[in-house]
Amino acid sequence: MLQIRNLSKNFGALAAIDDVTLNVEAGTIHALIGPNGAGKTTLISQISGYLQPTSGSIVFSGEDLLKLPAHKRPHIGLVRSFQITSIFPDSTVLDNVCLVLQSINYQVFRMFRPASSDKAEQQAAQTLLDRVGLGAQTAMLAGHLSHGQKRQLEIAMALAAKPKLLLLDEPMAGMGIEETRALVDLLNDLRSSVTMLLVEHDMDAVFSLADTLSVLVYGKVIATGTPTEIQANSDVQQAYLGDHAQPDEATAC
């Protein structure tokens, strides 16, 4: 589904992403792991269109992504969530999802009407919220949700865009044990309907979710394989023995 070839991103003399080649197979959860500052978010930002590569190519479902601006990519099925939860806190949970449905349907001239005024969209939003476990919170202001519930809402909003590939950038960040378990269960439930590229530091969550893992260190992929293969890989073990984050890369990644 996703083919990345010889991708690089330079910030001056710093190679944040260095000649990365990566495949994400349809119907899988592919995890991208690595030390802080390894370039994971920089890579995700290039896939989603928020950063332009210095060189290389990205092909999604046979289409050259580099020809599409970031705002066009969700319309072909490439949807991203962010490290910092991105919702509309002063709107209801239901309206948050309805706004995405309107955007995907190009209904820009309805912007002065309540987002949930369309009954078909309202039902579609309710179905998505039921699926992620927020069916009872539809009338609540999104800003009043717990941190874990905000993550669930963000996933419902992402699903409203009908993704083929969902880019998840540290979805477990800041979560407690029970919230993490609930999100892992949700992502496992979604694996039958959407392919995922997951960036995550919680290794328990990663190894319980991922079909394939790629390890990024200093902007390079040093290993790709199954969870068992990655756990047994000596290069990966060595990379995690010390701090491989580059201080100058922190703001870039």
C-alpha cells in the first residue's frame, strides 16, 4: 500500500531522514520505533505532506504522493493523527466527527450551520463513536473528555475520513495503563478494516499490535522484521543500549 524509496530530509547539514526505504503492506499494522530524535515524526510528516523530502519518492496505492499537497491526501485515504491531540474542544463530541464528515464531503458552504444538522451525517458519526467506545459521550464538549477519551475521539475523526492507511503518531503518549489497554484493544479491533503505520514508544503496546516493525536510528532504518525477529536482532539491541538521540534534531523531529 505504501512504498517509500531512498527518502531523505535534510535540515541544513543535519540528515534527519537518511536514504530510508520502507514498505507498508495492506491489511497490516506496521510499527516504526526508535530512540527519541531518531526521525520518526519527520518521516511521518513527509508521508502526510507537512514536510517535503529533500530527495526520494513516496507512492501510496500506486499514486505519487509528492504531487499531492497535505490537504488532498486524506481524500485518497491517507489520514494522520498527531502526538498532540487535535480536536475541537469547544464543540460536542458528535460535532467533532460531523465536521470531518462535512470536510471529506466538500460541504464547505454549510460552515454556518450546526455540524450535526444533517441526519445522515449524525447517524454516521454516532456509529463511529459507538465503535471507538464514546457512544455515550456524544453531547459532551470534547474539551471535557479525559486524555484517553480524546485519543478515542481523534481516532473516530480519523475513521470519518474513511482511511485506507492511518498514520498514528504516538497515540499512547500520556496515557495510563488502563487507557493504553483500551486503545490497544480498539486498534486491534480496527486492524481488519484499516492499514496502520504506528509510531510508538510503549513497547508492550507495539509488540502486542504490530505485524511488522522497522527500527529507525539516526534517520536510518537499521532493521525491519516481525516482532520476534526485531527482539532477537543484535543491531537493535545495541541501538537501545545507549541514547542515540541527536540533540540538534529535537526541534526537527
